[in-house]
Amino acid sequence: MDNADVEAGGDDEFQGRRGRKYRPVVDDDDRAVLEMSSMDPSSSSSSSHPAQSSLKKIKVSSEENLASNINEGPSASHVQSNGPQTESKLELFGFDSLVNILGLKSMTDEQAAVPSSPRDGETIAITQGRPKITAVKSGTLMGVFVPCLQNILGIIYYIRFSWIVGMAGIADSLLLVTLCGTCTFLTGISLSAIATNGAMKGGGPYYLIGRALGPEVGVSIGLCFFLGNAVAGSLYVLGAVETFLKAVPGAGFFTVTTTVNGMKVQSASLHDLQIYGIIVTILLCFIVFGGVKIINKVAPAFLIPVLLSMLCIYIGIARAKKNDPAEGLTGFSLDTFKDNWNSQYQKTNDAGIPDPDGKVPWDFNAMVGLFFPAVTGIMAGSNRSASLKDTQRSIPIGTLAATLTTTFMYLISVLLFGAIATRHLLLTDRLLSATISWPYPAFIYVGIILSTLGAALQSLTGAPRLLAAIANDDILPVLNYFKVADGSEPHFATLFTAFLCIACVIIGNLDLITPTITMFFLLCYAGVNLSCFLLDLLDAPSWRPRWKFHHWSLSLLGATLCIVIMFLISWAFTVVSLALASLIYYYVSIKGKAGDWGDGFKSAYFQLALRSLRSLGANQVHPKNWYPIPLIFCRPWGKLPENVPCHPKLADFANCMKKKGRGMSIFVSILDGDYPECVEDAKAACKQLDAYIEYKHCEGVAEIVVAPSMSEGFRGIVQTMGLGNLKPNIVVMRYPEIWRRENLTEIPNTFVEIINDCIVANKAVVIVKGLDEWPNEFQRQYGTIDLYWIVRDGGLMLLLSQLLLTKESFESCKIQVFCIAEEDTDAEGLKADVKKFLYDLRMHAEVIVVTMKSWDMQADNGAPQDESVEAYNAAQKRIADYLAEMKSTAKKHGTPLMADGKQVVVNEQQVEKFLYTTLKLNSTILRYSRMAAVVLVSLPPPPVNHPAYFYMEYMDLLVENVPRLLIVRGYRRDVGTATWDRTLPHSMSTPNAMG
């Protein structure tokens, strides 16, 4: 809404386009405020006044002072809408029509903010201002075809093409043009397909490659392509200056005389090239600073003389006669055509003249390196994609038309030059095109100069826009200086490009740089082809290009041709260019800001994950392929600061459960509440948990679940979390050590329900006691890892001990396995069985058998278990008090014994037995493992129909005075194998242990 949309009217209210009513008022800060109501448009103004308390305010601020207009009189404060007063048909949805508001912009990459109705009490500021000035946009002809044609038709055609025909012959020259032309044509097809798959912003090939192969690949190839364009501009400038100095020798300030075959030849001086090159580059930069509008006006002035000069060449070829206008011309002759059909590769001197003693050898590979720059330039139009009216139409038509036109022109020129001149003339006259031109050779000099200047202009135009597009994506902070607003000219990027161009002009000799420039172009072309190949192969739902003439095989062929041509030209420069791109990739991956552009690699990973998941099937994974997938219960109990999403040591422990970091962890936190009310809190908590996982360098994902209670939330998690065989198989949580100290009476029931749910869902359980003291990767531990193996757990406890040994903090420890036998007679047999079992599992551990008889001996002999006995007596008293309270409550209400809202059955002898068992096990642990680095003990399942409070007393007594303890319960399957092709027999998979 701008000032023109609000006009004076005669009513106190004005009707919105879609049924809303607006009342103009004056706010305290003298800004216009519109009170909006969603009332029926047919209702009168007066009827809406009582409902002003429910009206919503929209502040309309302007760049101009609206207060004076409001204070002028009543007429200034009465407004009406310009649009028709139509009733909204989408009022049920609470939004205005997206078609009317967005204008289908949401279907492009330029996403507009989705409007929503203001909530009660909100004030939405709508800033008014002058309409944004739209930048000048170019069409297909001037925006793509002409720039591509100017870049492709360069100096190679004028001063080297006839020489290439003489050296390579007609046959190899046709093959050469076909090879290079096919490469660029296939690249043009891939470019057309990607460019027509949605709206395309500035950046050309960088934008296409980055959105297809990811920001790292896009930035690395994009910066290489920028360097190629910037340095190519200096190549074109030097070519134009050198031609000018050859045509007008008197214009040079310095002269250099060289001897060729005994003849003295004057050539341009390096200082002349530098002086004139800098002047020309500065002049071209002034044109570029004028913007696209000036460039489009200047471009025909460069292109038209070029086309006229080529017409003069063709007319001269048609008029050529024997030895006229130069010695060695034969006119159109079949004999000349046959003589020039085969190649005559030979050595030449530095001037390109055949010389048996020359230092420059030539072959087909060298010809490819020499000619390929003559077909580059197909990206000139896409480099200016931000300045095009319709990229999806202009880029395919303009690029492919320019490619076909120039390729056809080259093929015809091979046949024509090969049919009218002897091989000697082709090899000795570097400017044969000027010699045979009609009516004067000067026209060709003008064509050469203007063609190279036009190509330099397009390079200096496209390169800054490419750099600005990379900077605007905010991937590399170092490029922030080159950012530009939409529709603005990239002045800083242009200055930087001009600086690079002038620096290369000052060098003067680009013989070593030119192959690298070609490599950068080929690297970019290969990236475009690989992008289209990947997108075609994946065929994601979003891949719907308007350009239908494409196939993944064509893109793969184009990418292969690019790589082959790179190595044909020079394997050394290929390695240099790939190394430079790799360094930029590495720098971007380290210093760059992470961004998700929905690139093809992410789609490939997604499809690969789906196929892998399907290939795993629904059957259980073989123990050889078993990986721990821990479900980390982040905040089940315990007090943590609100801004701490998880206990700091839980991620350290999760990493200890993976071998060499391989595997996935799922970090879960449960928020109490109603999901619609807590959804925003859940999103914020998930982001916070993600940041914690990334900070701890743990491979895992964050999940936040909103549930009425922790028990219900965990029950839903344990049933639904994961897909197929990629479901979590181990639940990891902290032992609730603070439940009695903080008087958290609800914890015992929740703790028991969680363990029971894990048993029912066949999930293993690992409970960490002493998590605060768990070592990180820099805290080396010594001593032993003691396992108190009591029940069959599928070998999970043994596997965890082996995984701990793979970590630096525990690699100096040794494993001790303690087994509990009921009778002394069972001890030796059990020890032998366990040793054999560990040997089959490739585990090195000391086996120690403890008999239950020795427990009684410890009690009789007064063994050092006073602290355990003290804890045992305290637990007995608390259980007796709790049982008495239950009985009193049941007697008072005339109900059975109840605990935590459920009926329970209490066998006091069984309770005493359980307490005694945990007492003896705790005493044994303190006796043998007081100095152990970590102790692992089997987790007893909660007894059926026992109060949860009793089970917590058992567990507290079990872990009493043990500083670092892992309480482990496996599940009904093996996680290790005794041999390569089979699991352990049941008779060998478990010792004779007490259940």
C-alpha cells in the first residue's frame, strides 16, 4: 500500500478488497493507524462501533510526513480502497488469497513472506515508500546471444585458425572442431535444463552448480570461473593491443627487433603492450560502470564490425584466384583440398613458422589446447542472468543458438581455408584471413581489435556479477565487501576484477596462464554437466525443467569430454587447476557458513538412505552387522539449568558406545504439556539440542517430544522412534541419584515404567550412575573395567567393555569378568566355560568366579561391608515404614494394598530376599572393584506387582558407594558372534549364572 492507494472518501470507514473494514485514526506518534475488523462488509459503519475493543490495528508508516495530511481536516482522515468491494470466499481459512497477494511468487526462489491475519493486540507496521526502480532487463538477443557470440568469436579465429588447418589438416581440423563444439553443445544442453528448472538468480553457472552440487562445490568452481573470466579479459585486451600495434607500427613507443630465418622482424615491445593494455582496460571499465543499459548500447558497436569483417573474409575467399591476391592461393581447387586433407604435425619456432630445429613440437593434443579457447564463452549469457527478463527462455535459446552458429562457422571455415591455399601459405601467413579479405586487409584488423575488445567487455561484465552473486549468498565472510543489492551494479566487484585484469596485463606474457584459464572454463563446464547428470539421475519431484531435450547420458558424456580435453591439453595444468579448486573447497568447508540449498548430493544421500533402509528389510540384523543405536534420554530427572538441553557428559558417554565414532545416536527430550501450546517451545528446544550435539562432535539427531507426562512420552518414543531396522536398540539414561535427596516421589514410578517399557519393546537399557564423574576424551583412566555378569544379555555387557577400550580415555585399562555361581562345585566348570566363550569372542579378559557361599563367609568373618550393612538397615526401615503406611491407608479406605494408583502384592519374605541379594552384590563390588575405572553390572528387572518405591530401594542399595557404574540389561538376541559365519550356540552364549 502506498500513498496513492489511500484516497479521501466520504465514509468513516473504507472497505478492503477482501471484505475487511478499516477505520483511520491518529496514533500518539501522529502516524496513520488503520483499525481492521473482519466484520461482514454489508454491515453499516455504525454497527461496527461497539466492537472497537476487538479491532486490530495496523500502523502505516511512510517515508513522507503523513501527519500534516491527517490534521488538515476530516476529508484527510476518511479513506477508501481503490479495489472493488468483493466478499472474501476464503474467510474460513483466515487468510487472504495467496494468488492475489503473492502473485504466484511463491513458485519461484524469490519467496515472499506468507501473509497472515493480525492477531488480537498486534500492530503490524506497513512501511510505505516510493516504488522501487526496476533495473533494465535484457532479452534473448542482447542479453544472451550477442554476449555469447562476442565471447566465442575471438582472436583465435582471425590469427590462428588458418594455421591450425595447415598444421592439422582438414580431417583433423574437422575432428578438432567437432570435439570442442560437441563439448560446448552438450554443456549448453545441460545448462539449458538446469536454467529452466525454476527461477534463476544472478551468478550464472555458479548459481546452477551450487544449487545442484552444494555450496562448497559451487563456490570453489564459481571462484575458479571468476578468475578465468577476469584473466581472460586481460588476454583479450593484450590480443587487441598486439593487433593494433602490428597494424599501426608507428603507434608503439618502443620497438623490439628479432631475427626469424635470417630476416629481421620488428615486433611490439612489452612496455607498449603494458601501456596500451592498461589504458584500454580502464576505458572498458568505464563502460562497465555505466551498467547493463550502456553495455547493451555499446555491444552492437563491437559486434557489427566483427560480423562485417567475417563477411569480408568470405567474400574474399569466394573471389580468390590463383596467386591472387597473394602467392600460394589456388582458388577453390580439389587438388588443394586433397593435399591439405592429411595432417603434417612438425616443429616450429616461437613465431609458429615450421622449423626442423624449432623448439615447439605440435600434435593433436597441442591443437586442442590452442583451439579450445575459440569455443569458450557459452556462459557469457548466464553470467548476466540477474539482468535478463526471462532466464528460462533466454538462456537456452541464446546459448545454443550462439554455440551452433559459431560451430557451423568454424566447420565451413575449415573446408574453405583447406580448399583455397597451399599448406605452405597456411603455415607461414598468420593473418591469412586479412590477406584474402575483400576489399582491404584493414577491415580484418578492425574486426580483430573489436572482437577482442568485445570479448574483453563481456568478461569484465560477467566476472563482477559472478563474484557479487557468490558474495550475496553469504557463504564466505571474506567476500562481504562485494555484496550488492538486487538491481544494483557490482561496483566493488568491478574494481577488483579490473585490478586483476590490469595486473595480468602488466605481466604481459600469458603463455603460462592461458592453459590454466582454459582449465577453469572446462572445470566449470564439467561442473554444469555433472550437476545436470546428478539431477537427471535422481529425478527428484522438484526436477521439472521446461527444456525437455536432455538426458543424463548426454550430461555424463559432456562431463567426460571436459575431463578428457583437460588432460589432452596438459595434465600438469589440469592437476594445478584441480588442486586450486580443491583448496578453495577445503577453505569453504572450514571457514564458510553452513547452508542448505537442497542440492543434489542431499537428494542422493536421501535416496541412498531409502534404498539402504529397504535393503535391510524388516528382519533382525545379523550380529556381525549389529551397531549400537543409543536413544539418549536427555532430561528424565535431575536439575539442569533451563538453557542446558542435556547433561554435558551424556554425549561423551554416547561417543564411548561407538567404535571409531561410527553409528548414530538419538538425543530425546520430553516436554510436559499440550502439543499445540508447546510446539514453539519444542522447536526452540530442538534447535538448542542440535547445537549441543554439534558442539560435542557427536553423530546424532535431536528429537523433542511433547506429552502429558514423561511416562506417556517415553512409551510413544519407544514404539515409534526410528524406521525399519534403523530403530534405537539401546536406551541410555542417567540414574536418578537425587530422587530421595530432593524428595521427588514421582520418580520411582516413572523409572520403573520406563524400564518395563524397554523390556516389553525388547530394547536394551544402560543406566549411568556417577555421570558427573564420567571422563572426557582427554582424561585418561587406569585400572580395570569390571563386569559383574549375572544374567544372559546377548553379550551386550561384553561388547560395551570392548567399545570402551577403543577410546583413548580407557585404552590403558584391563577387563575383569566376575561371574556368580551358586555352589563351589560349579565354579571351575563355569570359569572354563566363560574363558572358552571369551576366547571365541576374541576378547582378552581375566575371569573371576564368586560363589554365593563366599558371601555368607564374608558376613560370618566380618568382612569390610559395614557401609553396605548400614545402607541395608536404612533401606529396611524405609521399606517397613512405607509398607505400614500402605497397610494403614488400605485399612482406612477398605481397599487392597495400593501404590502409585495400582494394586500391588507384597511378599515380605521376597522383599527381604531381594534386599539381601543387592546387599551381597554391593558388598562384592566394593570388595573387588572399589578402585576400578568403571563397573558394569546386570540390571535386575522390576519385580511384578511390587511397589516402585521398593524397586528404587533395591537399586539404591545396589549402587551404594560405587562411584562410576553402568547398569546394563540386554535384550533377547545376540550382539556378537563366536565365528565368522554364525552366532554362538545357546549353550555357549550364557554362563551358568543366577537369574
